[in-house]
Amino acid sequence: MSDDTITRESFNLVSGPDYAAKGYPHAIWTELRKEDPIHWYEQTDGGPSFWAVTKSEHIQTVGRLPNLFLNGPRLVLDNTQESDAGFPATLIQMDPPKHTDYRKLASKRFTPGKLRQLHGDIELLAKEIIDSLLAEGNEGECDFVEKVSAPLPIAVIAWLLGVPREDWKLLFDWTNRTIGANDPDFIGEGMTGRETALQAMGELFAYFTGLVEDRRKNPQDDLITFFAEMEVDGKPIPEVDVLTWNLIIVIAGNETTRNATSGGMLALIEHQDQLRKIQGDVDLLKNGVEEILRWTSPIIHFCRTASEDTELGGRKIEKGQHLGLFYPSANRDEDVFEDPFEFRIDRYPNRHLAFGVGEHFCLGAHVARLEMEFAYRYLLPRIEEIELAGPVVRLQSALVGGVKSLPIRYRLNEG
């Protein structure tokens, strides 16, 4: 959803409170794509100024030139003076050659064959989550985030890592306080957002240190063991990198899937003709998941930094200048999508950038798609009626388009 009254004067493209209050500023992005697709965005209230990159073509160009447009110096832009300094670098903040080496290692665990082995287990986890909702009766109200879209990715991530079931709730807390560090619901009392995120990461690192030690003595077929045994050039990777691997799986694997699943249900509530179309033809579900990913675009932006003077789309980019890559804008690009502001679950082809592009394309994309597909496959055919039962509450973040609460009222058939 977007508010057409949003203007450049009334909305800061990297302000978490603005996204929470007003949703995605599609009116601004549409104007920029048409008039100034690589726009110098001068910040006057704090935080670094940057080039706002809004078209799919240019975002893809940046994504495919990792040596020229660096991840490392800064991953996220905001309207404060806080920087990324002090935060451990995860895979998505690394640049070549280290990123290339680590990505190659991780890819061994995410081969097509390995991923096919996961299908049955992920389906069972998704069915378990949906069954818990269905068990409450054929009519009712709930917070869809709390009941379905938050528990599902946490369950899958915890299972992949090898985290004991009794500790799954810890992952939920850590990811909320890391990604939502500046949100009033998650920020620590008397703390800044930066302090909140660092505290959550510290707790996560301490917890996983114990699990890593255990897996070195008692290896299992899980990701914790895989990371604990990682080697580059015959040498174990540094201990902090073992921990950041676990961190990125917990954080990235949870937030994007959770919010795409929530946003997808909201889209189906708002476009019930598309809900009925999926119910009438389950074969549309795979295309439907892709359209949900395009429509929701759960990652709002990432930052890149020019390593040298260069040019992009006719604009001269100076060494050290930041670029903000706005993926939801790319996913409404009129040059890529026919009728980009129509939600169509049968859209094909669907060249969205919800999982990024280039060597930083999301390693867990296949798993995220499976989670969404299985959850919707078990739930959507049962829906007779569904509507919002209260206001949608969004996360205060310019990084993740988060949905904190999605209250729904529903009536289900017997199935």
C-alpha cells in the first residue's frame, strides 16, 4: 500500500518512523524513476547524503559490480549519525575476495540436491504451524504475524541450524531487537538503537558459542556443525566468522520470509479476486509466491559505496559516495513490469529483485519460497471469508518493510 499524498518534503527515504507511519513511498519512487532515477538525496537532518537508485536496470548494474560498489563500509542508510562501526561483518557486508570464498563454501550446503532433501521437513513444519491455527476452530480472530508468519521461519531456521525447540523463542527475540532496534516496541530501556542491537547480538553470540563448542565434540547434520567445521585454504575460519554465519542465518532467514508472508496475506485480503483465483487453481501458487515477493519487497534498501570515481546512468559518482538501492521501487519499474501497480498472482515472467542480484543474491531464496508456498498451500484452500480485524502495525525501519501485527478475522471451511 502507498499513500499518494506522500511527497519528497513529507517523507524521508531512510527514516524508519516514516515507513512505519505511511508505508512505502511509491509516489516518490515513481516520480524519481521517471524524472531522476539516480537522484542525489541530500540529508539535512543527520545521516549521510547518497544517490537514490530507483530503477531495476541500474540496481542490477550496481549489484553485478561488487568491486566497484562495495558492501563493506556501510550496509544501511538512515537519518541519524550512527554508523555500522562496531558491528561484526556478516556475509552480506563482505566484499571480494573474502565474500567470494565464503559464498563458495556456503553454496556447498545449498546445492539443488541438498535443498531437495529439505522439502519434506519444511512442509511438515509449515503444516504444523497452520494446523495450530486450524485447531482453534473454523471461525475466529488472530494476529496472523503471531500465529503464522513469525513462527514459521523461526521454526525452519532453528531446525536447519540445530537449535533445540525449547530455545526457538530466543531467536525470535534476538532478531526483533536486532532488526527492530530503533522501534519503540523493541528498543531497550534507556538504550539507543545501536546499543539495543549490539546487546542482542552479544546474547546471540554467547548462546551460539556454547552450541558451536558442543558440535565440535558431537557433530550433527546441521548448519551449526557445518559452520563450525568451515575451512579456507585448509585453515579453520576465525571464531567470530563462525558466529556471524549463525547470526546472518537467524536474522536474514527470519525477517524477509516473515514479512513477505505477512504482506502476502494482506495483499490477498485486499485483492480477494486473486485469493479466489489461487483457490481455484493451486498450480498458480508458485507464480503467486513470486508476485507476493515482488509486491511486498520486504527489503527496502541496501547501501553500496563507490570504490572509485565512476558513472552510472549518466551520473558521475565520486569515490566514497553512497548509493541507496531501493528494491521496492525496482519491483514497480514500468520498464520491467506491465501494470506494475496491479497485484496479479498469475504474473509471468516476474523479474523481481526481492532477493537481490549478483553475487549477493540471497542464499536462502529457495528455502524462503518453500516456506511461503507450503504455508499458503495448507491455509488458502480453507479460507471462506477473511478480513482485517484492526489496523496493520508496521516496523520502524528503513531496512526491512516489517509488519509487526496483522489482525485478521476469518471463517474457514471443513477442508
